[in-house]
Amino acid sequence: MINEKLFFKISSYNPVGPRNGQYKVYQKMAFLKKNLEGINEEQVEEYSVVLCKIFRWVNMAVDIRCEDVVNRRDNIEYMKQDRNAALQAEAARTSKFE
């Protein structure tokens, strides 16, 4: 499984941005993080240096992906609050004008 195709997929992976479509349970970040928790990096490195590098990349990709999801969620919430504040200001301005 460790061949040119794997390294091409690693290099073309983009952890940023929304994903469309339905996901199975094993494709979700919470499931992946839970599976990665029990793995010790030193033990992986003792077994294989190449697998350790791949393991580090997977951990980093999952962390970046989770951080991106949180950032997008927070940004949407901020935009909603900003919009509500603008609507309230517009209503106050309109009532004052009348």
C-alpha cells in the first residue's frame, strides 16, 4: 500500500474548506481521532520509520481539518451576530427617522 499512489494522494490532500456529501461513520473526524488516540508514536517509529512519518502526517492532517471546521463554524457565528447587530441598528435608525 505504500507506493507512489499513496504519496500522490498525500500531496494532493487539502484539509481546508467544506466537504459535500454523506459520510459514513468511519470517515468522520471524531472516529479517526478516537482510533489514533491509542497509538504511541515511539512504538510506531520503532516498528518503521516510514510508517511513523505517515502516522505523523495523518495526525497533523486530522488536527488541521478539525481546526478548520471549528474556525469556519466560529466565522459563521460571528457573521450571524454581525448581521443581527446591523439589522438592529437599521431598525433603530429607521424608527428614529420616522
